[in-house]
Amino acid sequence: MKSAVVIGAGFGGLALAIRLQSAGVQTTIVEARDKPGGRAYVWEKDGFVFDAGPTVITDPPCLRELWALSGRSMDDDVTLAPVMPFYRLNWPDGTNFDYSNDEPQLTAEIAKLDPVDVDGYRRFLEYSTGVYTEGYEKLGHVAFLDFASMIKAAPSLMKYQAWRSVYSIVSSYVKHPKLREALSFHTLLVGGNPMKTSSIYALIHKLEKDGGVWFAMGGTNKLIAGMVTHFERLGGLLRLGDPVASIDTLGDRATGVTTRSGWSVAADAVASNADIMHSYRDLLKGSRSAQRTRARLERKSYSPSLFVVHFGVRGTWPGIPHHMILFGPRYKGLLDDIYQHGVLAEDFSLYLHHPTVTDPSMAPEGHSTFYVLAPVPHQGKLPVDWSEIGPILEKRILDEIGRRLIPDIHDRIVTKFHYAPSDFTADLNAHLGSAFSLEPTLLQSAYFRVHNRDDHIPNLYFVGAGTHPGAGIPGVVGSAKATARIMLEEAR
């Protein structure tokens, strides 16, 4: 394999391309949008910088490794700053819980809720450590290409009761309802319902505890920019603003890609960081095997979408931490509405991102940048007209921020806009507007997720949220490591 083309410049596509280019494979990335990043897009508006997507950076070593492959340092291109607390969790009754890896402080926060749960938390941490070792360190970067690989992993999955949900496991260790929410909400950050997502995802707690939570100064977009700089420094080529129209095939081989403008490139291998349904349904229209895969994918369950409000305000807010989770009055009921019933509920739980408390340069002097997101049903469950519903939901969400944090928020807003499920579909070709691709249930994980290499086209590969191990920055960067490994092994 002397050449490869990667479709999409999201975290997964960039990480894979860096690995291939570092190994001497001439790699071209073809990106549909005018900027790299995929879900980690960026807007600059009225002097404010708004990151589109992931803002929580965990496991920095998985990123640093991308530079170390060629003897470079990530610090040359990206500055990471620690975030403390990791999150402030807030409930409607005014209860705050500062969540971090500062053990004495975290113990005190737990004891404030219920001293009895301190011991239960320590036992949960032991469990989280075990699944982290088995599920992330051992299996997170390994491609599950056949069922035999799943059988090998089965004893570990059985040992840690992977058939149970994260919430069920957490509840077996701690009793206070707020602490159960505090230790289970993380699955929402990768598109999973805490009530249904496999308990293996409890590893996220250990991942954060060991590696911390970080922010790229200038925004997540600066991490993307650093990855692009490094990729191009290695000799890689990035083509922007030209959507791929087809993955070209001849017999059972991929031969390259053709874009909407008519430009084409031949390659020994093709890897897609595009949405998995878009890849199979639209880019591989001429492949019978791909259309059979598409039919199977259509029957799977997909993660919810998100409704995101970006806003810049007059004033600074040192009392509002970088990350907040604003829980609503319901937990399981709201999750049922989002994941099962397809209901746009009157209440909501919100994630608030406040980057200017860490990096004031992301807003004009004396101003602040925020975004607030609410998980909402994907368009398959909630087929509404977002041009009509969007402004109404935007106001309701801002009203809630006003009630709980910034009383005169509407008077302070300088600029604002929202991003709805329909935008995920239009901008990212996201199936049903899903923000995280396939839902991370047990039967849609590892071997049961889209394979890192296609089963019928042996030089066609996949990377990103739809493949193993799943969504989130460590997940998609891990998928790049797994995919690169099999690509390079097969090349040798």
C-alpha cells in the first residue's frame, strides 16, 4: 500500500491519516466542508469563537501519540489546559456537586449527599478500574473483524456483567439518587442512554480520573488545526470544500474516490470517516454487498440528536465553571422520552460550555462565549420542522439558563444562533440527524458495530463514531489506531 484516501477530516479521519502518513503511506483527506473538523467545526461571529462539537478532552496520551509517531511533540502545535472541576453538576433544587479527580474534594462532595455512599463510591471505582483495563486498555484499539474475536473478549465481558446498564451497576454501589445520576451521566456524552448502555462504559469514570479533563486553548478547533498542521508537515494532502460523491470500485476492490466537482483520486486503500449510513447508502450505490450492509444498518438503533444554542454575552462570569450539567426534574423519564418515545419534553437536562472562563480570548474583552446543548430525539423518532420548533426551543433553553444562572441573560446577549438535528443531517450527512451514530448498546458494540474493515471489499476501511470502539474523542482516535493497524499489517 503506497497511497490511501480518507473521506472526512473529523477527529477520526485526521488521526488515521496522521498514522498512515507517519508510516510512509501517501495520504489524501477529502473533506466536504470549507473547514476541517467534522463535528468539531468552528464558527467566528461578532468577535466570538464558537466550537461546534466536542469540548471535553480526555486521555491526552492518545492524542500525543499521533505526534510521537514521527518524533514530534503535540506541544509544538496545541496547548492543553486542565479544567477543574471537571464538571459542576446542578439540580433544580439548587444542589451543586463539583466532580473532579481531587480525591479529598470528591469524597467531601459525596459525603455532602450521603456519607454512607463514600464507601460505595470506592467500590464503584474498583469496578470502573477493572472495566477500564479490560474494555479500554486491552480492547479499545483492537479491530473486531470476526466473531472469534468477540468470543475471546466474552469472559471479560461476563466478569464485569456487561449485559447490565451503567445506571444499574452504579446503583448497586451507591444509593443517593443524585449520586447515581452523577456517576452515570457520562454515557450521554457518547450518545448512550445510561439506563441501557452497557456497564463497560463505566470505564469513562476511570479514564477521566487518571487522565483528567482538558481544554485546547483557543477551542477544540485549535486541536483540529494542530492535527492538520502536523499531517501536512508530514507530507499529507488535505482537499477542502469538495464532497465525495462516490467510492469507486472495480470488482471487490476500492480504487479511489470521485467528488461532486468531478475531481477524482486513485488509491490503494480507501477509508471513510463519513457517516456510516451515508457511506454505504450514498457513496457505495454501485456495490451490491454495500447495499446489503445498508439494509442491515437501517434496522439498527441510532443515538439521539442534539439541539445546541450558541450565544455570546456582555459581562464575565467567573462563578460559572467551564463545564456544567444542569439536570432537570426527571432523569429516567426524560431519557425514556428522548430514546424511546420520541417526545420533545417540557423539561430538559442541559450541558453548558463556558470556555472563556479558561480562555478569555474566545470572546471580545469584557464578554463571554457559551454554548448550551440539550439531547433531543433523532429525526426518525421526532420528524418535526426544526425551522419552526427551533426558535421556540432556543428561547425555552435560554430562559432556563436565566432562571438558574444568568438572570438578565436576554438583555446581555450580543449574538446567538442554534444548531438543530436537521443541521446535523444537512452539514454532516448524519443519518436521522444522530449526533453520535449508532447507539452504544451491548449488541451494537465491538464486533456488532460497523467493522473497521469492510467484510466484502478488503481494501475499504472505516473510522469514527460508527466503528469500534465508538463516539467521543478517545473513541474515534482509538478507532483510528485500530484501523491503521489492520491497514498497515495488511500492506506488509
